[in-house]
Amino acid sequence: MKAIGIHHHGDASQLVPLDLPEPEPGPRQVRVRVIASSVNPADIRARSVAPGPRRIERQFPLVLGYDFSGVVDAVGPDVEDLAVGDEVFGSPSLFGQGANAEQVVVDSRTIARKPAALSHEQAACLSLAGVTAWECLARAQAATGAGAGATVLITAGAGGVGHLQVQLARHLGLRVVATASRPESTALCRELGAARVLDHATEDVGQACRSLTGGAGVAVAFDNAGGRALDQALDAVAPMGTVVSIVPTPVPVADRLFMKAASLIYHVMGAASMWRLDPHAQGRALAAVAALAAQGHVRPVVAASYPVRELGQAHRAIESGRTVGKIAIRVADGW
């Protein structure tokens, strides 16, 4: 089986062609012939040299690619509702081998049928980021009870997760304040329904959010980039509010949350499935996002598409921090 992966942690130059055994599905697993994948910050973190102990120890050679869309070509025992020939999309386990390969084996309970309205490239760009956006909103609403009309801050609103969060939040009736800095990012946030777009490079985001909410701040602030974005989310959140972050960061936050009686939630895509708390949780979230995509309520923005042989170039584009939406990887025809 052809794949692109790494033998060692390092920069994008470590991504090389691999020839691996064809994987076989086990109980409750399916094997998917991959047509498209995508690139996420999770790929960059898995590939890069970590500054300290790694959160997940990797086995080499390692295939990255934590999004896929393709066609089921083999089914393991005890699989329900999926058969050879079904078009599906989803995210491989963050602990295992990814989808920058001709085939990938995944837990059938964590994936969903591809919406007919989406191309394989679009579907691949919707899976990890879409589940992340959906689960973050669900956890925030459970924590705060924020309903229609509540104001939320979405940092990096034109990014991979952010641009989907903007759409999902608008669908739920929330008033969205997004951050961006470049003209194309600002324009995308407005196009997707943000009521206000703040320049995170030049504006006082916290003060602007307080002005927009009568002095209190936002009910929920989503940190999608870490660092300065987290700092701005902490400043913008209202007393008794919630910050939801998807980025591991060493920034100290306790003192800033305490006097507001505010909360910080860290979220990792599919955590309930990953830790075997609910093996169907990731699949349910993905199916919910797929249904909204089929109805036209959410759409992934595919900013660029690379053949898998140019995966290193796609990684460098993500690392530049200047992409909007998502980057697709053409696998089936990209060797």
C-alpha cells in the first residue's frame, strides 16, 4: 500500500513515500479506500519535534492525516449499517495511523456516510474540524445554558475550526463576534454570518466584546489558536461565562478566571470515543454535522487542494498561519 509518512519527528521534509502492508479491519472496523484527506494542526503537532515529553507516543513509520473521505472496501466482524461500496467520511484515531495512504482502517462507530451534496475533498475537510466545532458548542451550551441570542466570541474565525464554528453558532441562533486580521479572513467571517469581526492584531478584543454586550462580556469565548487568542478569550468572557480551548497551551489562566467565577474547558475532538467513555459519540457528532451540511446550513471552505505527493508543501502552508478555511489532500489521484 502506498502512503506518505515519517520515520522520525521533524519538519515537513521528513514526509516521505512509504510502502506498507495493506491493513485489515478488525472487529467493528472498516477499511476505507481513501479518495481525499486534509491537513490539521494535529498533523503538525504529531510530525514535529515536541519541546518536552510527547502527549502521545508514536510508532514509526507513522502515516499522518486525521481526516478522510472515501469508499468502504472491506468490513470487519460486528459492523452495523455499513457495507462495501458505501461512501463514508470521518477521522482516524489520533493514536493510530492516518489517511495519507491508499487505505485506512477506522472504527465504524466513529464515522458517517458522506453527504451526497459534498465532494470527497469537501467531506474530508469537514470531519475533524466539524466534529471539533460541534462538540465545542455542545459542551459550551451544556456548561452555560447559552441559547439563541447569546453573544459568543470565536477566535480565528476564518480558520479550519473557526469558520465551521461561525456557521454552526449562527445556525443555533447565537450572535457571533469573530476575530481575524487579514482582509480575506475578515471577509470570510462576514460572509459566513459573523455579526462583528474584530482585528485581533490591532483591536482590544476584550474591551470591544464588553462594549458589544453592555459591559459584561461574552457568554462563551472559543480559543482556536492558543497564545494571544487564549489571552483575548480570557479577557472577553463574562463573569460566570466559559472559555473553550482546543489548543494545548502553558499560559497560566487560573487567576484570571477566579474573580469572574468563569470556567475553562479544554476540548479534544472525539474525546469520549478516544477514551472509550462512549464509542458512538464521535460518530453521532459527525452524523449531526453531515445532516446540517446536507441541508446547506454548514459548508467547509476548501481554500486549496494538493496532491498527496505534495503533502510537505501543504504542511508548510498550514504552518505559515496564513490559510483560511481548510486545505484538502487529493489521495486517490495524487501519487
